[in-house]
Amino acid sequence: MEEIFKISVRELVAFSCFEPDIIPAVDTDAMLTGAQAHRARQADYAGETERIIRHVYQIEGACIQVFGRMDAFVDGEIPFVEEIKLCCFPPEAARTEHRAQALCYAAMLAEEKGCEAVEISICYVNEAGEVQRSFDERLSAQTLKTEMNAMLALYARFAVREFLHRQQRNQSLNALAFPFQSYRKGQRELAAQVYTAISRKKRLFASLPTGTGKSAAVLYPALKALGTGLTERVVYLTARNTARQSPLNALVRMSAQGMKARSCVLTAREKLCPTLSRCHPDDCPRAKGHYLRQGDAIEALLSMDAAVWDEQLILEIAQKYTLCPFEFSLALSEIADVILMDLNYAFDPFAQLKRLFQRQKNFTLLVDEAHHTVDRVRDNLSGVLDSRELGRIRADYGKQYGRKNGVYRSLTTLLHALRNLECAGNETVLGKPPEGIASQTQAVLDEAVAAVAQAGMQNLIRLCLPFLYAHEHLDEDYAILVEKHGKERTLTLYCLLPGKEIGRITRGLRGTVFFSATLNPLPAMKRMLGGTDEDACFALPSPFPPERLRVIRRRINTRFERREESAAQIAQIIHELLEAHPGNTLVFFPSYAYLNLVSGRLDIDRLPELWVQRREMGEEDRDAFLSAFSDGHTVRVGLCVLGGLFSEGIDLPGNQLVNAVIVGVGLPVPCARINAVRACYQTHFGDGFAYACRIPGMQKVLQAAGRVIRSETDSGIVLLLDERYHQWEYASMLPAEWQVSDGSIAQVALALEELV
């Protein structure tokens, strides 16, 4: 075989040497201070540091090039290799994978220098680079060769199998036709733009109206690029699980046409886990010996030739082989050609798929519902300490384990500091973090990590880590906020400019495509998502007949101080719409308070069956709400919140939805957070109000309106109830194809009926 397989020492060790059990590691040190410990240890080192080494091996018919970078190296008759590891609590013996890394470097040195032996040291250090414990070993060249070949043999069989799969995959992709009989209007142009972005390793920002068939139009060119070697993997991100169905359908359809690419769905651990027990071999039989059984499970799955490795299939195989389904899905993601997963696995520093985003750049990223990305990444990069939540954890811990322990005492110190924070009004912006708060949080984290097996510690760790991460990255594009709740306080390190991190993560990939039905205005969204002048924008008009959607504006003052008097007006307009154009109708409000206010003014006797969104709705309640509008027999009216469960990501074609009423323009409630974001955007982009308030608000409006027309045969009416829709700043953000009218509802409804 002429192919040369290249693998780093880290990857080879991860593949070949592993513990049999799942033992979750709390990687706090590596996350926050890993690099500085290495530098501190290496600073006064007598030998070489960060020396690159590589060697080519021939084994089991495969040619494998192994490469890596030694932390520290001293030449001599018996060369010396040191592997440096940051660790707060050094182990009693060198960890298997750490020893294996040092052994790989030593084996390559023995081949390179022809020496009889090499001395290795696995050195565990603290943040200052001071040695906490080290494990030294002298290994003969023959021992090194034997152990190295054992690791390489495992990898060689895997590499050859994957090579043959890629050949078959590429052949099928090169022959793959577009998965539908013909392109919809604009799909071919979009596909060409996506392919160009991948071939040039650039970012593309695309606004694609509902009905464009964007999943197929984006996936198809990405897969064609995969088949020609322009990219090595396609990663498809969504903001909600429900949004995965469209790309899944496209992948299943292409598989039925002969595509041989592997597609994997990565679902959250909480949803996959079949038990509420701790993910640890002492508590869960799936965790014990998981990695010993996982290889057989993967082989069984590969032999099934399934179109998509979805949640159901992963659960079935995990059940059969007694595996943790989440860890199993992570392993599958490493050999998949297409991965469908949540935004967090790309942009959340604590959920990020590190094996992909921190070690590779050879994949393509497709970001669906991209208008959600800014807020999601902002939340991911922010840190929050809430004294109410910390107080509950302390109380529960004290009842179970007593008060005379490190966890309870450190929490008491942190709670005292938080509750003493000064706060003018309900919310205050501070100029700098409170003195000592980070060190106190670190002390809590250290105690929680030491007691990680005890109840509640995982939750405590999940609270402390993001705060410390945000503190580590604190700069002028963060706001420090204190909120007062009686004697309690919430301290937030709030990320104001998430586009910097979005841009950093997507820079240099084999193309990134951000696309959404509401990624408008495109130039502004490109900047907010970390794009540069080198990146492209692309927009498509709606493919549906524009005359089938009628949009009516009404001059109503929906501002907070006028809501009492506007409620009766809005109720009357809802009745007027239902009488002139009867059918399933959704009414979207800027808040639950406004919804309840208008609801009290409605004449129930004049209404069809009424459904109202509640603040807390589980999956079952949500499904019941949608099912009520899907039965096709009974007319119903739904009162919902703009930007909530039912304003996007739902599909109600035909007579399942014929009217949408949108109250207000979706602006966020003014507060210290919004004001801080607005000031930051004013500094970076100018017109901070537009970037922080108007654009996100109008995106919610357009998403809600987009529920009405879902196919070429749909028709319906959208009412926009707010005087600001007559202002240029807002009116200019409405789609150009919308036929906006200020006429009577009855006349517009009659004209629509005659057309249909």
C-alpha cells in the first residue's frame, strides 16, 4: 500500500493505551493553566525543550509516520526524555497514557540514534513548574521496539480499514447526484457558494428563507468536497435537537442513492444516559470495562451499513454491549464522515469536542440556525456565581457531610464575600472584579475536585469552572455585573463580544458556512459572528409566490408604559382577523405579562379553542400544543411568547397555520447587561442599539412570521402590531418580497381568498 499514514504521539497513545473503565477527569488545570506550568518547568532546563521528532515504521503492510514534540530532552550515550504533566494531585504511579507518550518518544530516539537504551521520566508539576512527583525508568531499545510495535499494530489495522472506507466513500460521493429531481430556485447558486467557500477555506454567511431546502443545498456541496479531498469531515451544528431532522432526512435520502459516507448524531449525555447514577465504574456497570467492549460494538455497527448512526441506533448497540451511550457516540464521531451536533460542542469551552476543535483544522463546519450562535456563545463564555444556588449546595452538603470540612468552609468564605458585594439598585456594573473573588472560587473548586465522589460536587464544579474561565479571559469586552436579590447576590462576568471566539474557532477550517432564514442584515451579522472582509455573504429571496403572504401593519404603541391601554386594541384586532380570515392562528407577545394582559381582554365566546404557552413547558406539553394545531379539523388560537418554543423551528404547513400576529418588535428589556452589550458594539461597530437590540429583535419577528408559509401552496396573513414598523430602521429589515399593506384586514383577506 502506497499510502503513508501520519499520526501524532498523542493520537497514537489515545488510540492504543487506555484504561478499561470510564473515570471522568476534572480537567481544571489543563483548562485554566496547563501551558504555563510546562513553560515554568522548561524555563531553566539544561537540555532541549519542545524538540520535534518523527519516524516512519513499516508494520502489517502499512507505512506509518509517527511524529511529536518532546517536552524535555537531554542527549547522551543514554538519552533522557521527560514528559511534563500538570497535576494538582499527583498519582501514586505514572498514568498509563503518560508513560506511553514518553515511551513513544524514547522508541523513536532509539531508532534515530541507534542507542542501547533510553531513560524516561514522567514528571508531575504544579502551576509554578515545581516537581510534585516523578517516575523514572530505563528501557532497552528492544523493549521500546516491542512496546511501540504493539501500539502500532493496533493502529495499522484501523488505519487500513479506514483507508479502504475512504476510497469507497469518495467513489460514491463523486457519483452522487443531487438528492432531488431538480434544484429549487436558488439552491444551485447556494451550493456553488458553499463549494467555493470550502475550496478556498473561507467563511460564508448565507441568508436563506424558509422553503429554500437549505439542508440539502448546503450538505450536498460539502459532501462533494469531501469526496474530492477538499475537506476530511463535515460537521453540522444546530441550536436545537428538532432542527436536526431536515439534515438527517437529506442524509438518509442520499444514502438511499448509494452514498457510503458515515453519518453520526451526537446527543447530550443527559439525554442518552439510561441511569441517574454517577458516571463511574463504582456506580455504573456500563462505565466498568466500557473501553474493553467498545471495539466489538464499533465493529458490529460498521457491519450493519446503517444510513445514519442516530440516537436510537446508538442506544440499541450500547444496550447490547453494556456501554455508556454517550462515550460510545464520542468514539463513533471520530470515525464518522458527517457529524450532527449541538452548537455547544463547538463553542462551549467545557463541552467542546476537543479531539476535533483543538487538534484539527481539516474539517468543514456548517452552522444551521446561525442567528442563535452569538447569544449561545456569549452564555458559554460568561461565568456566574449566584449566592442562592451556592447556598443551597452548601446547605445540602452540610446536612450530609457536616460543616467541619474543606468544601463547607470554602463555600462559607465565598458566600460571605458574595453577599457583601455592594449593589446600587437591582443591578450594578463594576469596573473590576471584586478583590479576592477568583481565589476564593478557586479554593472552592479545589475542595470540590478533591471531594468529587461526594454528592453535589459535580454541580459545584460546573458552577466554578466557567467563572474561573471567564476571569482568566477577562478584558475590556467583558462586563462585571452584580444583581441584588434581597441579601443574596449574583456576580456575572458577562461576555460582550463573542464574535472574537467564534472567529478564532472557525478561522483556518476547511470552510465554514453560517446560514439561517433570519441572518439579516448580512453585513452586520457577519461582523457579530467574527467574520472579516475576506469572508463572503450570500442571500436568496423566498422561493414561494410572494402574493400568497399578505402582511398588514397597525400603528399601536406597545411600549411598556402603554401596554395597559394597548391591550384592548390588540384583543380587538385579533377578533377582527379571525372573523375576516378564520383558521389556525398564533399570536406572539414580547412577554408573558403582556400575553396575560391581552388574554384578559379577549372575548372567549367569540374565539375558537384557545391554547396558551406557559413559562415552564416540558417536551410532552410542547408536543401536545403542536399536535393541537396539526389535527387539521378544529380551528385553534395559540398565545405564545416571541422568541420562545413556538416562534421558530416548528413546521405547520397548509391549514395548520394561516395567521400570525406579532405584537411589538422583539426588543430586549433594557437592563445593565443589554446596556453593556450596546456600549461594546458601539465601540467596535458603531450604532450599538442596532447591533444589541434592533437586529436580534427583528430576527425574532421574522422567525415568527416564517411559520405561516411553509410550501408553494401555503397562503396566509401576518399582522405586525407596532408603530415602529412604519419607521425606516425597522421597515427596511422586512424581506423585500413581503407585500406590506396598511389596509383593512377584511379587504386583504378577501383579496387573498380570491387569489387562492
